[in-house]
Amino acid sequence: PFVPKPDLILILDASEETVLSRKQELGREELRRQRNGYRQLATTLTRAELLSADQELADVVGDAYRAVTRAVTQRSSMSRKPSL
């Protein structure tokens, strides 16, 4: 109750092949389990945004920037609504 909730949670996802090409610490089955968990988390958290990390870094950064911009715009438009 004392820790503020984030306005936005960015969850990066990439194909198994992409992740395994970047790091080999996990086996394919464990990687699949974790990816499924993160994707499920992205659908259950209202403040989560699932981003594809299969693309070039600049594209991932652009997607993240757009997600943050949407969240800030949404938050500011909600704060301008008159209360009844």
C-alpha cells in the first residue's frame, strides 16, 4: 500500500529464436514458459504494454516512446475532466 503503482509497464517480448541468439542461459522449454508468463501478465495488467523486441533497437525505442506518449496523454486528459 505504500509503494506507488506505475502508470505504465513496458514488457518486451521476442521470439524464441531471437532470445536464444542473444543469450543461451535458458533452455527452450524454460524460455517458452517465461515468455508465456510475461505475455499473460501483459494481458492481465491494465497498465501494461507488450512491445516486440524482434525488431531493430531504434524501432523498439520508437514503440516504447509512443507507448509512453499515449500513457502521458491519457493521464493528462483524465486529470482535466471535471469532477461531478
